[in-house]
Amino acid sequence: MSADIFDEYLRAIHYPRLRLPLVLAYIILDELYRRAEIVVPKTKISMCRDPEDDKFLEAAYEAKADYIITFDRDLLALRDDAKELALREHRIRLLTPREFLEEHAL
């Protein structure tokens, strides 16, 4: 996660459509921050039809992440038939939460 991503999450918890008690949202964000690998992206990536979403690609590339888990349609539109995206020499899986859980069911 990058600082820009965390800032977006801080804004997003105030969206009315989230329907999550604010106290619980802050607890989740605190736990996410404590467990996340914080990166400072050094590589600029411009691939997404929504340029605001490129920060997720940049952080994933910097961290050499295996996955981006998202509901974001602009990010999901980037994946190929194998649900992957090539970020230069790195390949990353772009999955919805349901797809991720189905792939990693215990």
C-alpha cells in the first residue's frame, strides 16, 4: 500500500454507500495499515482508463504483489482471459474478492 492509497481509503470510509459504522471502518483501516507493506512507488504507470486508479498498479508493481483484489471496474477491465495483468516484467492477478476467496478456499 502507498500513502496515496491509504489517503483514498480514509476518504472512502465516509462515503454513504459504504454502510459501515465509522468506528468499525477506522478499526479496519488501522489493522490494514499495521499489516500492510508500505511502499513508495518509483515507477509511474499509466494504464487505467481512470488515471486515479494507476496508484494501485504502481504500488502493486513496487511491492511485486501477487494480487490486486478489487471491485473497481476500471482496474478489472485491464486483466486478460487468465485474470492477469502484465506490469512490465511482473505479472499480477486482478481478482474480485469473490474470485480470490474461491481460488483460496480452505
